[in-house]
Amino acid sequence: MRVSRIKAITKKELIQIGRDPLSLAMAFIMPVMLLLIFGYAITLDVNNIRTVVYDSDNSSLSREFVNEFKRSGYFTIVNNITDNRDIDKYLDSGMAQVAIVIPEDFSRKLKGSKNGDAMIIVDGSDSNTATIALGYISAISEIYSQKTKGIKITPLIEPRIRVWYNSELKSRNFIIPGLIAVIMAVIAALLTSLTVAREWERGTMEQLISTPVKSPELITGKLIPYFMIGFIDVLMSVFMAVFLFEVPLKGNFFLLMGLSSIFLFGGLSLGILISIVAKSQLVASQISMVATFLPAFLLSGFMYAISNMPAALQTVTYIIPARYFVSILKGIFLKGSSLKLLTFETFLLMLFGVTVFAIANRKFKKRIA
């Protein structure tokens, strides 16, 4: 490959990008908007469980039981109702996710050394929230029972738990790095999915074909400008993750950017391949969205653990490059992983990029069909 020809194609592509400020603005604004929207919208933390209370006993003990839920910080009491028929209304309408029903003899049983009964109704339509809420309810009830009876239980085993890498257990700390991988997978493919297709639609491909520029030189020249844009997008995303979302970056920043560059090369090459095959900007953009967003979002381990997926889907995830980039980002951000620990993921990302680039080069023919 001749460097002068690559530089000529790169210069041509930069001029083309400069003439389309809307696309250029989209390339920089879209990652920021997606990161803001998904970063604030997606959370696995459950800390505002809407709760309605029906207290038939209305005693100091029953009120203290309800206050235990308030003090926990996980439950928000939306109303104290006086008619148990209103429970269905609150749960059916979604105004409440949990209902606490305290019978009339609640305090009398507790004072009489009997077990006090309280019915807790949980909306199971959201199984994740319901499961977590049940755990909170069990813990609060146990604590209240011990305080009321004055019992102090000394366990036979006293576990001393330490949480590594995400000590505060904030879901945002592992969601944001994975989200960067998903966004960059989509942006990288979208950036280059229109380049070759645009040439065919505007009739300028015939002029390129008539030049001595070879296929690898043409593809490389078109990749370089978008690689620079993608690199800036990665920088902005990392900056937002650290300073806006306060995700700790424990690893080496330069290692992060280096491995991100490898992922970018593969994503941009995939976009070029889609553009070569589609020969239509509309079709290319649609294919790139389907081929990147859904696999990266669902099959990369970003939102759902791969180990919990069916065996067939687990096999499919091995061909999703975002799977390895998600592991790299979480490793560098939260664990401070070194290149030695990320060798496997790095090798597969390099293999994917080289393979897709080679296929794109093979698919591109310098002749008019």
C-alpha cells in the first residue's frame, strides 16, 4: 500500500465530512446523549419501593413496625389507608408495589408472648423488584422481632464480608463501563456504514474505480477520519463516566485507550463491510443498527450474565466483539486490570478486526457490476 494514496483518500473523506456538519454533529452528540439517557435511566438499585399501609391495630407497636420500613430507606410510604378494599386499587394501578396489612390483634399477641402476624403483599409483576423487596422485608421483620422481644442472637459463625472492586455496590459503577462498550459498538459501525454506499449513490465510485488506488488503500483511507472521530467519542465517554457519573477508573488510562482503539478498528471495519455489501445508505444504516445494538446490548454480558443464558446463546456470544470490550472496560475501570489479565480479550478483538478488514477488502471490487 502507498501512503500517498491513503493520505489522498483520507483528505477526500475529511472534506466530505466537513461538507456534512449534521452528520459530524451527530457523531459527537449521539454518544453523549445515549450515555446520558441510558446512564441515568438504567439502574438495578431498588431503593424507592412505594408502600401502602393498612393498620387495623393502630398501636405503638404497629406504628413502630411501620417506622422500621421507613427508616430502612428502601420503602416509601405513599398512604395509610383505612379500608382494606383500597389495597387492590393501589396495587392494580401501580401506585404501590407493597402493601403492609397489620391485623387488630397484632400488639396483643406480641405482648402476650405470641407471634404477631402481619401480612405483606408484594406486586410480583416486576420479579426483580419483588425478589429484592422480599429480602428487605425479611430482614426488617427479623430486626423488629429481636428489638421487640429484647433478644440478642449470637451467631455460631460471624461472617466478615468484604466487597472488592465495587465496595458501595452501586449498579452505576458496572453499568456505565458496559454502556460505553454498547454505545461505541453502535457508533463505530454507523460512522462508516454510509461511506462506500454514499459513493455508489452519488455516482463518485466510478471515478474512484478509475484511479490507481487499490482496495486496501481505499478502505484504510476511509477508516482513518472516522477512527479519529471515534477516538474522540471514547475520550468524551470516559470523561463523562469518571467526572459526571463518578465511576472509579482504577486502571491505566493509556491501556484503556489503546484497547479501545483495537475495538474501534473492528467496529469501523464492520461498518465498512456493511457499506460495501449494502450499497445503499438507508439499508446500510439499518443493518448496522441491528447488527450492533441488539447483540451488544443483550449478548455482551452488559445487562445479563452470560452464564445464565441458554447454552446455545452462550455459544453465540463468542462472536460478539462487545462481549470482550465489556470485560476489558469493567476490568480496567473497577479492578485496575493489567494487559496481562486482558490478553485473551485483546487477542480476540484484534482477530475480529483483522478478519473483518480482510473480508471487507475481499468483498470490495474495483469494477462496475
